Amino acid sequence: MTALLPALTAKVRHTAHRAPRACACAPEAVLVDRDDATVVRHGGIVAKAHAPGTDPTGLAARLKVAAALNGTLLPPLGETAVPLHGRLVTLWEAGTPVDRDDPDAAPWEAVATLLARLHATPTAELPHPLPDMRGPTKAARAMTRMRAASPHPAAVPVERAWATLPAWARAEAPAPLPGLLCHGDLHLGQLVRTPEGRWLLIDVDDLGLGDPAWDLARPAAWYACGLLAPEEWTRFLAAYRAARGPAIPADGTDPWPALDVPARALTAQTAALAIAKSVKENRPLDEIEQAVVDACDRMAAVPPELAPTATK
């Protein structure tokens, strides 16, 4: 990581100016610096070092799809990742993220419309075959992280909730639904506004084929945990239906049979990561983290509401 960050900074600076020279831009901003991703911005360009061990074939396929779906996904600056200090690096135009300090301005209609458009993309028309979306895999990895941390009493209800899920939601079997194009890790941080004022989805690391309900699962889980207001949830669902999104019934009937299992999986994932983080930082769970753990406790007592196509 020590060698990576200066090299990534030099890479993004060079790309922003096409030549190594002095500039009047603001200093480089390190947007993300985690074990699984490092992101640096200089001027109007962002460089991302993907997680160690990222499959180059899978990433190349995802970059080709992102380039082809400009208008839904932010297109990369080039369809080939560059190796740098043992990591694969991609380059992107910078955009304006959702303002975390103004939750009332969250663009729920925009993200719902983009998701519906993504899910409705005919897979036969994609420029490259895609692997499975990695949502269930990330949920399973979160459980592994929690288990690797020191024992924590809050882990008990999370484990119980996880055990109620079908195998596909735990990344132990393929999803039973037809594989549609999915983002795989949808949250408001995966949205940027371009200089032209368009909202676009970003981060293709988990893009792939699977159950599109997974992309609706995080806001569904927030709603079920009381962290998303009913009116915002209603706006999100209405916009998704208006854009003919295929993850839920279009006729206005109850969407929960389709969303329940993915929402439970995302709730368990969120709780597991919160517990692992609290152990690492040697602190108690905060109010929001405890609310998610409490939701797992309630989930464990009630069997999942399986959609008819997900019972096989």
C-alpha cells in the first residue's frame, strides 16, 4: 500500500494532463484507501486500484459492458485495466457524489430509473459475456470477516438470521432466477452526477448476471430496519416500476416476496461488517449498527418470505 498510493497518484496526475508537468489543480484527493480499493482524484480524473487478486478477465468484461452502457453506467477511460504494483488500475472521469449531509436530497428516482434500465438490458446484446454478480459472495465474505474477529455477543442473532437464508443468498448455489444484468453492490455511494447533470451508476467490480432484486435489497433492508423513511421507499419503488424494472411485479402488487431474501442477506451483511469494525476499533456498536443487529434478531424468528421462483 505504501508504494501503491504514490504510484496511483502519479498515474492519475499524468492522465489528467497527458504529460507530467506542473499544474494549477487542487492537490490530489485520496477518496478511498482500503484493503480492497484505493481511489485517487486529480482534476477531472479518478484512478482506482482494484482489490488484490481481482480477476483480470472478469474485470475486462465488466469494463466493456460499462463502456457500452454509457448513459446508465459511467464509462471507463479505456477498456483495459493497467497493472500497477500488483493491482489492476482503471481510470474514470470524476463526477459529483450524492451529498451525504443532505439525505433529503437523495436522488431515489434517479437511482431507481438507472437500475430499471440496467436490469432490462437484454443480456444477449451485451458486448461481452459476464460472470455472476458478486452480491451474495460479498455477503458471505462479510460473515467470514465477522467470524474472524474476536467473539461478540451481537454475532449470535446475525448467525441465526444468516442460517435461515437459502443457499443461493449465501453464495453456496446459483440464484434460481434467470440471470439479468445487475449492479451487485447498489447504494447511494455508487451514484455520481456528471458535469452535464446526468446521474450515472459507478463501480463495476460486482457487475454481473443474477437476481435483480439484489440491487433493490439495500434500500429495502434500510426500510425494514426503520432507517429509510416510508415516503422515500415509496418514491424509489414507484420510480422503478414506472421505468419497467423487472425485479418486482409491475402491477403494484406486494413486492416483498421478491425482495425479502435479498433484503435479509444485505441486513446480515451490514450487521456482520458493523460487528467486525466495532471489534477492530474496540468500541460498542453505535445506534444504527445496533438497529441492524436487532433486525437480524427479528429476522431469525420469522422464516424468509420466498418468492415462488426462488423455492427450488
